[in-house]
Amino acid sequence: MIETIDISKVYDVVAIRKHFPALKREVKGKPLVYFDNAATTQKPQVVIDALVNYYSNYNANIHRGIHTLAEEATAAFEATRDTAQQFLNAPSREQIIFTSGTTEGINLVAQTWGRQNIKAGDEIVISNMEHHSNIVPWYMLAQEKGAVLKVIPINEKGELMMDEYEKLLTGKTKLVSIVHVSNALGTINPVKTIVEKAHAVGAVVLVDGAQSTVHLDIDVQDIDCDFFVLSSHKIYGPTGVGVLYGKKHLLESMPPYQGGGEMIKEVYFDNITYADLPYKFEAGTPNIADTVAFKAALDFTKAIGKETIRHYENGLLHYATEQLEQIEGLRIIGTAKNKISVISFVVDKVHPQDLGILLDNRGIAVRTGHHCAQPLMDCYRIPGTTRASFAMYNTKEEIDALIAGLHKAIKMLA
Amino acid sequence: MSENKSIEEIEQEIIEEFLLFDSWDDRYEYIIDLGKKLPVLEEQYKKDENKVRGCQSTVWLVADYKEGRIYYKADSDAVIVKGLISMLIRVLSGQKADDIVNAKLDFIREIGMMNHLAQTRSNGLLAMVKQMKNYALAYKLKHA
């Protein structure tokens, strides 16, 4: 149970690790070192229990039934909406739309708000460090509408060039869609400033919070973004659930995304009226079980405290950076001043894939490749990187294992 | 040499060689060594049409036909994949098209490298095997 975590004096990582059953396993005969947290985090027992409990005790379709199970399931599902609202400091629960994840959130905005508002010649601003999911939906929309994609360049440290950003903003800019934290570099972007500048030219701003929500305190009202999207599975929750937050007047003005049950008020063959927010955007039976369990993940994270976790993860980031910098021929990609606990690196004459295979052979899970950010890799003129990303349960000893594994791998490959 | 031995015989040789290794490190050291020793593919072949794309490493593969047998040359920018390719070439290069198409290549599983054939998008080995077989199939169809 969460209450047993003692973080009153020191960060008790041993106690925290006990909540994550997957961390107990071995890989290739060695204790698992899981450093692929930016791809997805492991799940605490409370989340797994919430899933099992839902299916074991109150599985029912929501919102429609009047029987007890349906009421219980609906209450649990809607409770997640309340928790998510508080987690993001959204003004109202109606502004929390459940999606299947960040990707669907972005596509929903592109296909509804985008198709309604983007016209030929309009400009959409993204950045050079976007994940493919914040490039492709806008590229598709721009193709369809004859709009233009503009890209904010980055400097060699992996920070947005804010001067260039300002130059890109014109009366034609209709949308700025920007990643809050880069999945490949760890850079924290100054989203509040970005929003302010975009609003000054009348543009709408979407913030991709896939990587930021687990590390940073998110206050959508303070950021003042028009849309904010995130994925549950990157915040210790189940896969297949995400949140789209939107400003109320925008969500209300947008046409529905998908048609089906749940999202309607009345259906006649010649006239259909749509449901109010948030249900207008939640067609069909949603992912009830995972949404219910997502609440447990948010509660768990909140109980430990994001600030406490962030402080600890920053310690890991600094330690790992120091250690990695001592490896000859290793270069860290992404050295922004403001970073979350993600380190990407390349090693002279060594292909990331080879490193990934040899590290896995020692039970160490890292991500190698282009991290679904090919334009970013092109910018650095590299095919990909090796990325270690840390979560609340990682330890200094695991970083030592990574460093030892790297030394051995580089020796084998040299 | 491979012209005299069947695919299965060469596979068996490789399986026996791998029995000598006690640890995974030893196996990978051997594969890396094979990768390093694989002759570099001439630049002229390293063009897009010869690319077998995996998600992370690039593999180039070319085939030559001589008297009903198929000869492969290949290269990659990642050395472990190159080592695995080296073994595939040892097994399949110089064999008859029919035998290549029908080859089960069980040795990959036997030497514990099956994970490299998994469809994880993480490397081009599966695509590589497919492409080698495709060359054999194309040859067969042309000479049927």
C-alpha cells in the first residue's frame, strides 16, 4: 500500500521498487535494469490490482445501465476524470476527454478543430524535436488543406531557438503544436512563453505532454495552452488510455471526432444531436478497465509527490551524465539547461543497435534508434542514439551497471 | 566449400561451433568477430535498391547467379547484424535456388539468436532472410 512508503527523511527507493513487480524479474540471468521509461513505465501493484479488481468485481458497460455493476463501473470511470482534472488543474471535468493516448489526442484535434479551422495558405508551427505523432497528423492536415508546416529550429544543445520561433509567427499562423519535453533529448521547452507568443498572433496552441506529465507539475491554466495531450502508460498507468484537455469554447465549437453510441443526445435518420462535453468526443464503449486503473497510477504518483520524484530523478540524471561523460568517444545528444531524466548518447564508431543488443544481454533495457524523431536525428546527422531514461524506481547502482555494461560493450565492439 | 555441403550440414556445423561457448558474451564476441571479418561490400552496391531496411540498422544485399546457384554479398552499418548476415551467407551462398527457398534455417533458433528474427522492427535480419529467399524465388521463376 502507498502509505508504507517512507519518504519523510530520505527517498526510499527500495520501498518504492517493492511496488513494481516487474522490477523483480531477471533478464538473461541478470537482474533487470529498466531504463526505457520514456517509452513506457513499469506499473505499480496498485494499478495492476485496480485492473484485476474491475474485471473481477464490477465489469459492466458504463453510463447506460441502471444496474449496480453499471453504476459502480461508471462511478469508477468518472472518478478518473476528476482525478485527471485535478492532476492537470483543468477548470472543469468536462474538459477532460479520454482518448487511447497522446497520438489519438493529437489526431482528434487535427481532424476536428484542424479540419474546421485550417485553410489553404494557413501556417502550422511545429518544432524540429517533435515525435512523429506530432508531425504526421499536421502534415496530413496541411496536405489536405493546402496549409504550410513551419519548423522551429534547435541549437546544438537541443534547445528551441526562440528568436527563430518568434520570426515564424505571423498573421497566417493558426496553430502551434509543440512538445513539452523531448522524448529523445529530454529538453524541457518553455511552453508558457511559446503559448504567450502564439496567442499574441491569434494562434491556438497544442502542447504534447506525453513525456512531461510524469516528471513536471502540470497546470494547464498556468501554461494557458488551448490543448494538452498525454498518455497514461508513461505515468505508471495502463496502456491504451490518454487524456485530451481543451479549452471549453474550443471543445464546444469543434465537430465530433467519431460517430457512434455514447456521443449522441438524440438520433433520428434525418437529425442527430450530439452529446455535451466530454461525451461528444467519446464515441462507443471506451477503454473502461484501463481508464479506471489510470486513477490508481495518478493517485500513486501524487502520494509519493512529483516534486520528490523529480528531485530524486534529477540526482540520477546528474550522476549518469557525469559517469557517461567519462567514457571515451561517447557524446551526449541533448545538453539543454532544462532537462528531465533522459540521456541520449552516441559512441564513436559504434552503432546504437549493437550497444542495445549487448546491454540487453546484461539485463539492461535501453532504447536505441531514432526514437520516432527522424527529423531530429537528421538535424544531428546521426542515424540514432542510445537512450537511457529514468523513473522513480531507478537507482545509482543501476546506472553503475549501465556504465560497466557500456565499457564492456564498447570493448567488444571496438 | 559450401558448394559441397548442404544447407543442413552447414547449419549443423554452426550449431556445433556454438556449443563450445559457455557464455552469451562469448557468443556475441564470436558474432562480432564474424561481422568484422565479413568483406566490405563495394561502394557501388550500397545504393537504395539494394537496401534491406530494418528500423535501426541498414543492410545492403546483392545476389549473383552462376550455374543454378546463388551467391550473396552483403553489408550492414551495425556489426552484430553483420555477423548474423555472415552466418546466413555461409549457410545459403552457393546453394541451389530450390534449397534456399525451402531452407528452414533452424540453426538461428538453435544458437539462441531467435530473438533477432522477432518482428520487433529492431533489426533487419528477418527482412534479410526474406530478401535472400526472394532472390532465390525470382531466379527459380525466371528459369522454371
